[in-house]
Amino acid sequence: MRLLLITLTIAAAPLLASPAAAQNVAGAFSKGRTHFVVSGGAGYAFNNTYLVLGLGGAYYLLDGLNVGVHVESWSGSSPSMYKATPSVQYVFHNTTVAKPYLGAFYRRTFISDRPDLDSAGARAGAYFEAGRNAYIGAGVVYESYLDCNQTVYRSCSGTYGELSFTVAF
């Protein structure tokens, strides 16, 4: 009987933990946290190289699970483009060095002299701590364009790397 009581107490301990203790376990990726993302780099489209700058934010609905939105400006070549991307992502926050993530997104691309494009995709990668509540992310993205006309566009899907810097509040 005593062994059963000890086993039940140990099993129930996580359920009795205070919200503050739970927040410490998930840290920057805990329920209720907000992340702001700044991204930048080079992009290639329409046989041109672009300067790509982005801003975004994500809100954690549950420990590790966020919903977010990201906007990008593609400039420096023609046609100019803007992209709006709502997303969902899960961060495996229980690891120590790297925090792996998996996500999915939908994207609307606004192109200055062509029809807009819709796409959907998935991403995977990891966050690495850069400071208190600051992380650098590195990963890979697969994107597939919906209703893509291959006579207009060279490819209707692509895989590319991504780097990000995120700050949690």
C-alpha cells in the first residue's frame, strides 16, 4: 500500500506543479509567450536576385505550440514582391542545446506585374540560444505553389534554407 501511495504521488507531481514551474520548463517557448522575428537575406526569382527583409510574430497557445504571421519584402529587382505567411509551429522545448522545430504554413505572394501566387509548405530546423530569451534559428523549408502554371514559372515547388533571429517576451 505504501509503495502504491508513493508511486501515485510521484505520478501526480507534474499535475500539481505551479504554473511558474511549468513556465520555467518551457522557458521562452511556454504558453502565453510572444516572439518577434526579424529575417533577411538574398532570394532568387524570375532570374533575378532580391534583397529579402522580413518581420513577424508568433504567440504560444500551448507550451511549444505557436501560431504566427510573417511578412517579407522582396526588393532590388523587378518585379517587386511582398509575401504574407500565417503559420503554425511546434518547438521541442525539452531539449538542452538545440530546440528542434517543425511547422506548416500557407503563403500569399503579391507580385507587382503578375497574378498573385498561393503556396503551402513545411519547415524543420532548430533554435539555438543567443542570449536570455533570444534565439537564432536555422532550418530548411519545402514550399509548393498551388495552381502553378509551369509555362509561366520555371518550378512549382522548391526547397531552401532559412535563418532567423527571434526574441521572446
